[in-house]
Amino acid sequence: MLSKFDGDVCSPKGFKASGVLCGIKKSKRDLAVIFSETPANSAAVFTQNKFAAAPLVVSKENLKNGIAQAVVVNSGNANACTGTQGISNAKRMAELTAKLLRINSSDVLVASTGVIGVQLPMNKIEKGIKEAVKNLKTDGGKEAACAIMTTDTFQKTVAVKTEIGGAEITIGGIAKGSGMIHPNMATMLGFITTDVKITTSLLKKALKESVEKSFNMITVDGDTSTNDMVAVLANGLANNNVIETEGEDFEKFKSALDEVTVTLAKAIVRDGEGATKFIEVEVKGAETFEDAKTVAMAVANSNLVKTAFFGEDANWGRIVCAAGYSGANVVPEKLDLFVKDFKLVENGTPTDYSEEEVSEYLKNKELKITIDLGLGNQKATAWTCDLSYDYVKINGSYRT
């Protein structure tokens, strides 16, 4: 039985974390460390932006053996577009963290988020790492979640428990993200811990598939960041029968992991910069999953759709327009469109729906669009938010 609760990266056995103020920001926590008592099988997914930040370069190298034992993260400075000095600084973060924890530097993942093109203040970073390691604790997950935030307005944490292989296992996660949100992935960081015993190859497979259904199905503004990263550490301390083949236990683990990643992904959208609406876009009746995903993301990422929902305007023409230009197989004469339970379009033409009733529904903070392509049995769901005046205000003054 899967149960979700208010946990975080410290919820699974054998994990500690902390979050401190090192001075990159003026008054908020800005450096976090997550630590596993034992080396953990690990996997990660990184941004596809060609300007991948220095910490991602270092983390990719350190993950080649599929093992990690700690994560060090700073916010307020992305350490992106910083050249060889940026690489050296990211390596220094891993080396100092490893030295203080008495582990291998190659077993430390590094992440950063914040302003691009500025060198890290390493005197502050080093002081912060020392303090963070000193303050590691089994209930430090919320502090760590706070320390990785940038324009976020609330912490994003979750944990789940389930039984696998004769033992209770736990998965916990924290994430940050509010703007520059668009696959692949978003301007977001996600760190997931678990005490499940699973092979590295299956952990990689599970994470990749889970990200496709969660973090790669959200969009706030269509920008893909330089620093996006989702990492998972599995230390095996639950002592379940090791998951080494695809089967019932693997599927149980994937379901639990999906619950964590989807919850965190939705939280990022709900915290979209300036957002007033959380919007779910379900596409069904597609010939293939890729077609369903393509249509869902085209609608979710349309600025015209997003501004219509901000204005609480049931402008269905913008929605079908986005579906039509998505590139997926769409037959207008077979498409139906619903806003909640209101059918606005049937077989490609408008119905005699109540404009007043739909407008009243659009005043809600959480909204749902359903598009039935009428072509098959595949489906996909994307999550987005509206585009408001405040989004421009927030990003117009980001560096000031």
C-alpha cells in the first residue's frame, strides 16, 4: 500500500541534510548538503541546454561509476558560462565536501542555481560547506529545501512509503523551480533519496521513465535552463530483496517514484512566477503516446492559451489552434475539447455551451482541459500555469 506524507530527503533510512546561509544571498539560506551514511547507487538526468553549467559537467563525470554519497548545492549563483574557473570551483565544492565527510570526491554531486555568468564567491561557499557539514542532521531536509530556492515562494518536499521485497521502503524528495520551466528539463533542481536496494541500471531506467512523465511534462514559460538536474540516491538500507530484474517489485518502485516526481513537478508549476492558475492539460484518444504528449505540451506552452486563462476567458480557439500546429497527428473533424465537464468543441466545431457557466468555472485556481483526439487509446497529461503581469515584473528585475 503506497502512502504519501509530509517528508523529504531525510525520510528514508540513513540520510542527513542541512541548509545554511553562506552569504550569496543577503538573508536566506543558500547552501545545502545531503549525505548518505553509505555509498548509494545513483542516477541523474540533466538539462539538454548546450550551455550546461559547470556543476553539471562535474556531476556527470562523478556519476560515471553510478555511485554517489553526497550532494552539495548552492543557490543565488548558477556557476554557468563561467569557463575553466567555473569548472575548478565546482570541483572544489565536491572536494571540500568529500574531505569534510571523509568520502571520495568522485562520490559527491554538485549543483548550483541562480544568476548566470558570475563566478562563485568561493570564500563564502567554502565557509558555507563547512557549516553545512557540521550541521547535518536527520531532520534537516526542510532546511535543505529552503536553501535551494531562488524565486520560489514555498518549499517543495514530499515522501512516500510502500512495501517492496519484504521490507518497508521510503522515497523522499525536494525540488526547486518557479521560472525558466520547460523540458528538457525545467529551471529546476530535484534531489530524491531512497533506502531501497536496487541495481544502478534499473535505478537509471526508473528515473528516466519517471522524469518523462513528470518533470518533462511541465512548463511555465518555455525556457530551458543551463542548470537543470534531477538526481536519485538509493542506499539500500531498507534491506529489501534487491530489485535486479524488471517485475512486480520494479513496478512498485516505479509507481512510488512517480508519486514523488509528479508531486514535485506539480508543486513547481503551482509556484510558477506570477502564476494565479494551475492548469492540467489531458490529451487522450491519440494514436501514440508521443502524439498525446506533443499536443499536451503545445497547448500547455502556448502563451495565448496561458494569457486567456489568466483573463478567465474560455477562448477555445487558442487551444485547438495549438493542437493543430503541434506537429502531432490531429484530425480536426474528430477532436473534442472539454474544460472540466463542459464540452466546448465536438468534432472540431463549437457546441452550444453556456459561456456564463464556463466563465464561472475559470475563476477557480485549479483548472483542467481535456482534449480527445478520437484517433486511438494513448494519452498524456501536462501541467502548466497562466501567464500574468507579475511574471514580467519578476523577471524584469531578476538581477536587481
